[in-house]
Amino acid sequence: MQHSFNGLRFVLGDETLLRGMPALKALPPFAPEVIAFLDAFSRMTLADSEAKTWPDVITLGFWCRGASMARMQTERAPAAHCYGRGVVFHIAPGNVAVNFAYSLIVGLITGNANIVRLPGRDYPQTAIIVRLIESVLERHPALRPRINLVRYGREQHINVALSALCDTRIIWGGDETIAQLRLSPLPPRGLDIAFADRYSIAMINADYYLAHPDKAQVARAFYNDTLLNDQNACSSPSLLVWMGHDVQRGREIFWQNFETLAAERYTLEPASAVNKLTQLCLLSARFEGVKKVSGTQNSVLRVELPALEEDTLNWRGNCGFFMEYVADSLDEITPVCGSRCQTLATFGIPPDALDVWLASAFRGIDRVVPFGRTLDFSLQWDGYDLVSMLTRVMTRASNSSL
């Protein structure tokens, strides 16, 4: 059946390359030509004057440098006779500028051809990355047939057409987006990998923080985890849990440093300011005892919670909307650590106590990272081993006689 691509806009690639993707030979993971392409992209990104103005773009360039790829390959050595599954259709989230590039790179690393639906919003970072990819492809033309970057609206027939071409579909988005895309059937052996809407939390020991010599560095780390992308990433903490003895003083100094940094670096859009106040009202209506504890400025809006319940984080906000909770024990946090909890960022939490608590039988938390590392992407994400899921292994029987 010949599918229609009417309404599909090619940002990089064309319809001829798109239709030819299923016939491409699958590569083994970490193929030399892919690693060479990514290292060239990394070098160009890290040297680009426009890219240097965007920390998330520079982080991407650093992540895919040759040394980083070599380490990943050593840590995740694939089985013999392992190859990409074929064509991967990536649906990038609309609210994170650089996510599409990480998804694309994982598809390339695992030996696949890639169709990537870019965010609908025109992020400057997205345009920079596309420009750099196009430049690198001029030096590595063998990779050109493996990359198609596209945009389109809500046309269901395009979802159907692109899904019919692919062997794996990666969906980054909310539950509604996932449900809508799953209405478009995959081939019989097609595989869906869905990164659903999730949330993340952070824990900080006030006493450890007060003893730390570089509190400005801690503020920068937490800023990178949160406001660098408006708290839109699932891995950006929405809730900050305080522990320790001198919590009141620790909170006061921590937020003074953080709010000073936010005032220097962060621009709050008027619509986001209104949304945060609306979210405060909704949260207060849902839970008794909620208190706004931040000052009159609205760049950083903080609300203290009297307790944590299973659905507390369903009422989270973004763009500098922080829930806070003071805990006497790690067990108090368990209610919000269900299957929708992705990342736990920690600062000064004793590892032994953390390990004992994590061994209890709750279903959430796929990642535990220090402050400043919540956005660090890896080949194990949301509990998925992406190398395994995006490759197939050809088994070979022994030639010994019976």
C-alpha cells in the first residue's frame, strides 16, 4: 500500500530518502562511520559561536564526542552478530528543545535509519543543531540516507504512513500523545517504546548543604536541573524534599542563592507567571495546609506541603514552580515514588541509608543522580536498555556434528 505524505515538511532529507529507508542495510551498534560522524558533529558543535550561547546544545556536543562514545561502547559491549532493527520513527516532545537530537543519536548508535519528528515550536537550539547536522553530513554523506528530520501538524494519515515504514517507534510525550499515536498501526514485528509523562524529585540534607564551601555552585547545579529548560523535562525536579537538623537556615540560604541566580539568568514569560499562580490555587484547593513560602517575586514560586500523597505530583507546575516538603525519614517520601517517578536527585543524602530505602518495594525511580545531573542522557533511560531494545541479535548454531 502506497501511503501519502501530503502535508509532511522535510527539514532535512526528502521523500525519496524516506521511502528508501526500509531497504537500507542495518549497521552493528557503534559502527565506525557513525562514531566518526558523531565525533565530527561534537567538534563542530563545541566550536560553534552560536551553539556556545546555549548550554543544552553544548552539553549535547560534549555527550557525543568520540571519547564519550568509546566509553559507552566499552560499558555496553554489544553481542556478536548484533544489528539495528531497521527504521526508527522518533516523535520528539514539543516542550524540550534538544531531546530530538539525543533520540536521533541513539538511533544512529544502534545501527538504525531514523525518521525524527521535530518539535513544532521553533526553538533556536533546534535550528542550531539541524544546521550543524547538515554541515557534518557534507563531510559524511554515507549517513545522509539514515537521517530524515520532518515536521507536520496533527495529520493522522502522516502518522499512519510513517509508522508503516518503521520497525521501532519511539514516542516522547504525554499519555494523550502516546494514545493518539498508537492509533496508527505498526508492522507486525514493529516495537513501540513509549516515554510517558513522568516527574522527578530532589532531596537535600540541610546540614550537609550548610557545610558546603561553594553554595553558588550548588545553586548553578540546581538551576541546570530545573530552569535551564523551564522544568519541562520529566527528569527536572518538581519537588524538593528537605532533611537534616537545621532545615530552616539551610532553606533560607539555599533559596537566596538560587533566586539571585534566577534573577540574573531566567526570563519568566507573562503566560507562565499566570500559569504558576493558577497552579498554586489548584494545589491549595486540592490539599489542606498548602502554604506559599516564597516572596512577592514570581520567578521562583515555592509552596510548602504538609504531607505527601500518591497524587501530589499530579499538581506540579513548571517555569520555577517548586513544591517543598520537610521529612524526618526517607519513608515519608515513598507515596510519591510510584511508577510515574523517574529521577531522584540528591545532595548530601547518606548513600547507605539511601540504598536501604531504595531496596523497599515501590515501583518508581529509575535514576538516582547528584544535583546538576538530572538532564544527563544515557543509553539506559526510563528503565529501558536502549541498545537492547533498538537492536536484534542473530544467533548462530554450532557447526559441530551430531
